[in-house]
Amino acid sequence: MSSGLPPQGNISGAAPETEPRRPLPPAKKKLSARDRYLPALISVAMIVAVFGFAGYAVTSAEQWPRIARQFFDLGAMAASFPQVLRGFWLNIQVWAICLFAIMAWGLVLALFRSLTGPWFAPLRVFTIVYIDLFRGLPVLLLVLIFGFGIPALNLPGLPNSALFWGATAMVISYAAYSAEIYRSGIEAVHDGQSAAARALGLSQWQTMRYAILPQAIRNVMPVLLNLAVALQKDVALLSVIGVRDAVREAQIYTAQTFNYSSLIAAALLFLVATIPMARLTDYLTKKDRQRRLQGAS
């Protein structure tokens, strides 16, 4: 005998609600062996063809035997390698010290330019003039001016080393670029972050330190690594003021033997140092892009 009451769990007597079914992800189509391997084989074939043609064009030139003796003599490379390697170790040391100084000084400049309020107007003007001045001058010109000019003044209390002043010129120039990179990262942080930090009672400096800078530095890290790669190569500019780095040692060997293979040895050392860092930069750039895409979805 029916009591006339609706079924339990549905007091209104309406039909029970069901959640809409989510569409299943499309099944991945299994690729055939031809579709899997043919693009890779075509890529390898194209690379071999292009580089093979370039190599044939170079080695079949009439003057190639003479160029090979002058630039690719393995015996000359081996003979000059100890001196070039010793000079390259100096390149690495200067690069590491300059990189640390550039990152620190560039960050200070970016903070100066990001400060608001009338009390900080002199710092903002100083930073703008500094960046405009040293971004507009070639690094080589600064190295020559600092490396030859300041030691010639014999200023009391200051070192007269061309290496010191050449490295200082590198820091001054590259810090102007890194300051703008930092500033772009700071301005990319949403204004809501600053508003939230101020609502919690943080001062302008505390907001910058705890809320803005961590996000800004993470955003610009791939660009800073690209700057580090460029700096690693430009340290070789110190050779023009007599610093006995890898390039200078290679030039000394060339002047003694009239063979340029030592320059190729120096070039190989720079490639060994810069290529891994370039690949690391590409990897971090890819990870940063994926993180941004996930945050936007």
C-alpha cells in the first residue's frame, strides 16, 4: 500500500539531481613508426646536408691548407694551451667577482629609482642620469678610459692596477643594464601586492623587501642569466689594457710564433664555459614560461 510520500532523500518529490558528466579527455592517437621517426630522420638529414656542404665549401677552397696551418694547428694549440688556460682562469675569477658586484649594485640602483616621495627625488635623478650615461657609452671605451686614465692620475689611496679599474668599468657599465632589468621586474608585480602589504602595516621598504623583490627577481632571473653569459665573453675586453687573460696570452703566443691557433684554443675555452650556461638559461626560461601559462589558466 503506497503512503503517497515521496522517496527518501528527495523531500520535494522532484527527480533526483545528477552532476553533469565531465567530458572524457580525447584518447591519444597512437602514432605509427613512420610518423614517430620520419621527422627526426628528416631533421638529421637536413643538418648533415647543410653542415656537410658548408664544410666542403670551406675545405675545398684554394687557401684552406694555409688557413688550416695558421689557425687549426693541433701542435700549436697544445703548446699554447697551458698559458691560455692560466689566462682563462683569470677571466673566470674576474667574471665571478664582477657578476656579484653587478647584481648587487644594479639592484641598489633599481631600488633607488623605485622609491617614491619627494625626499627620494635626488636618488631617482642620480639613478636616471647614471643609467642614461653608462648605457650610452660602449663598454670598450669605458675599459680604455678607466684602465689607462685613472691609474695615470696616481690618486693617493686608490689602486693603480689596470685590472682593477678595467673590472670596475665592466661593473659600472653592466650595472646600468641590470638596474633596468630589475626595474622591469619590479614594475611587473601587480599593484595589489603593494596595496595588500600596506594594508598589513608594512612600510615602503618592508613592502619592497618582503612582497615585491622576491617576485621581481624570480621574474627576471632568465634575463639576468643572459646578462651573465654576455659578461663572461666581454671580460675578454680587459686584454686591450694589458691584462694577461686568455685572449692576451693567445696574442702573446701568436706574436712569438706567427701562428693563430692559440686564438682558437682560447675560443674553445670560452665556448666550454658559455654553452652550458646558455642551455641553463634556456631551461629556466622554458620553466618560467610554463609557470606563467599555468598561472594564467
